[in-house]
Amino acid sequence: MRKYWYRRILIMVVVFLFTVGGGYYLIEFQQNKLKAEVNAKTSSENMVIPGGMPIGIYLETEGVMILGTESITAHDGMDYEPAANLVKAGDYIVGLNNQTIDDKSELIEAVNRLEDEDAVLRVRRGEQYMNIRVKPVRLSAKETKLGIWVRDNAQGLGTITFLDTDSRFGALGHGIHDTDTNTLLNIHEGTVYETSIRDIQKGEDGTPGGMEGIIVYNNYNILGEISKNTDCGIFGTIDRIDTLFTDQTPIETAVKDEIVEGPAVIRCAVEGKVKDYDIRVTKIDKNADEVNKGIVIEVTDDKLLAQTGGIVQGMSGSPIIQNGKLIGAVTHVFVHDSTKGYGIFIEDMLNNVEI
């Protein structure tokens, strides 16, 4: 009888220890699993697919940008400048007489429909909107003008820098400015197109070189959309990832404190396919006056120097990689020394990605 009770007590102790111990190890296992998931999530947020491929860029502004005003000779032989001192270069015309204006052709058509009444322009200046009354000048029975030079879009070639886990990209490393006013274009929408490099003009001291690409602006060649144009680059989403990114191996991004002066590479496609070329990081300025000039680089790769002379227009956005991490992107070339240029910290580009 006594052995029976000893056996029951022993079984109860074993069951208790197994239940408590098993529960403890189960909780510990779940906690370790959760830590692993958190670590994996944190790691994935620091991982991107580096670019280096050329892209065609097309931007449409909100309304039409004013470049300046001019004098016009009317049908009566007199010269008039109706918009002088009323509008400024960098203003955007977004409406005329309660009609929304999206592009230059709409503005021209709306102006030509005017009779003898004044035109009330809806203008955006910075963040402010205002109505400006202008007296149009009639040149003939079918043509009327306001004496305003305008532009409504921009296009060009650049290099993609990275793609994140949500198919969001960053490119160029600097903003797209109007060539006449040097103001950052305020875009309504934009499109990324597939392109290929046709020719490269080699850079020489005092004359920056450039990449010439073939861009066919049709629906078949659309790769994605551009949603932001900032001083840190252009940003948006890529739809046809496999078409643009043949190599989708992700790498980590570096914070500013991890970057050091010394060897690095830039990734670009000046020879028709994406390759890495040797450079040196010669200066790191975390407090640069311009956000896209925080890194100074020098091309040391003989093959790239022979091909391009160094950094050329169109290479803006080329990823800069150091110690296996993406540290930034090429942004500018030194005008008097094409072997040297500036870069932007990848940390600053990532801060502009839409969340």
C-alpha cells in the first residue's frame, strides 16, 4: 500500500515538473520566435535592391510653369506687355476664368477663346493661390496672347538608385529643376520609362559629358510612376520590377556614421549592362549646405575613366556601395574635374520614401 502511494506521488511530481518545465520552454520558444520575427522585420527595413540601370523620366507639372513675360505687338501696331509685374517666373497657372488648366495646350486654347474681356488667372505662388487679372492682347481674329512664356513638363534620363520591399524606388539623388528658372518642379504626376543608352559624350575638364538614351514614350515602355520630386531625388513605385531589375539581390543600407573615407564602388550601366566601378570616398560632410552634396567621390577605375572620363550627366542616382552596404548615390560632377563629384547619403534619400 505504501509503495502504491509512493508511486502515485512520484507520478504527480513528474507530471508537475513536465507541465511547468514544458510550459516554460514553450514560452521561451515563442519568445525566441517573436524575437527572430522582429529581427527579421528590422533587417528587411534596412534592405534594398540596388539599382544602376538608366531610366527615362517624364514629369507633368500642376498647371503650367511661368518662365517670364514678353512684349507683344497687337493688331493695332502697338506694343503691349499685359502680364508685366503681375506674374513671376516660377509661378504656376492652374486656372483661367474658372477653367482648370492642366497643360500648355489647354491654356493656349482657353486664351484664344477669349473675346475682349479680361482674363482672370488662377496662380499658385509657392504654397499660396491667388487670382490675377490680365488684359489679353489680340493679334488677329483667331489669335490672342497674354505675353507669358510657360512650360508644362520635363523629360530626361537618369539612373535608379534603389527599390525597397514595397516596390518603392528612389532615383537621381537630386531634384529636377526648370532649366530657365532653376526652381524645383512641382509635379502633378510622372512616369518612369524603359530606356537604353545610345551614346556617351566623354567628360573633359570644363565640359561635363553626358549619356544619350533612346526613350519611346508609349504605354508598352512604362515601368512605373513618379509621385515626388524633391531635393533628395525622385520617388515613386515600380510595376515591372523584373523588367528593370535583372539582379534582385538585396543589400543593407548604411547610416552616415558607418561611412568612411576610402575605397568604394559606384554601380551604373555605361557599357550597356550594370557593373561596379572603383572610386574613393574622399570627404564626408554630414552638415553640408546642400543635402545632395554630403559625399565627395573620385573615380579611380581605369575602365570607367577611359569610357566616360569620370562622372557624366545621366549617371545621377548611380548607387555608391562601400563594405557591402549602400551608402548613397552620385548626384553631381565637378565642372572642372570630371573624375570627381558629389553624392547624397542614402539615409537622406530613404527619409523621402512614401510610407
